[in-house]
Amino acid sequence: MLLMKRYGARVDVSAGPGMYGTVSVKIASIDVLNRVFCGARSDGRSYLVKVHFDRERTPDKRVISHFRGRSLVVATDARPFEMTYRSSKGRLKVSFFRQTYDRNGLAEDTILQAAMQQ
């Protein structure tokens, strides 16, 4: 929690059943989200960007991969990245929006793209 606060996330702790009650984390900036989920603290992977490929098997049993597009996690004031931990149940609820782009770089959800530009 302290690390997320230092990076700029909004952390709210409310009393309730369980050891910690309910802990809510809201991240409304992609820069803060990149710092929190930096790959240097884990196994080096980026959890915020995913590249999609289609696989095609040729008649001579080779596999050819074709770039299909990419998807990005979005964090804005209107569509924040949110995590809610309820210690009484031991469950973490994560909600976020994901923007998908096709192989030409065109956004599939134009309303979400407009929100990202603001």
C-alpha cells in the first residue's frame, strides 16, 4: 500500500471485518500504473500491454505467426484501474478497461480512445 501511495495511487482503507477491513486502490494515470506494475519487480514481463498473433500451419508442418494487433490497459480519470481487497473474504477484485488495436493500429473502441485522448 505504501509503495502505491508513493507512486501516486489513491489508497483508501475502511474498517470492517477481517484484519485489514476493506482496502481500495484507484489508479487514474497510466504513468502511475506503469510504475506500480513495472516488470523490473517481477519476471520482466509487461502486464499492461499484450501483443496478439494468429498462428498458421503450413502443409510442410511449419508454423507461421501473423501479427493481429495489440491491447493496452487504460487508466484515466473517467476509467480508472481499481483494486478492492476484502480481508474477511481474502479476495481481490480488479477492474480495468482494455483498449484493443488491430494490425493497422486502429482502435476498436472509439469511445474509449476518445476518453484516453482527454
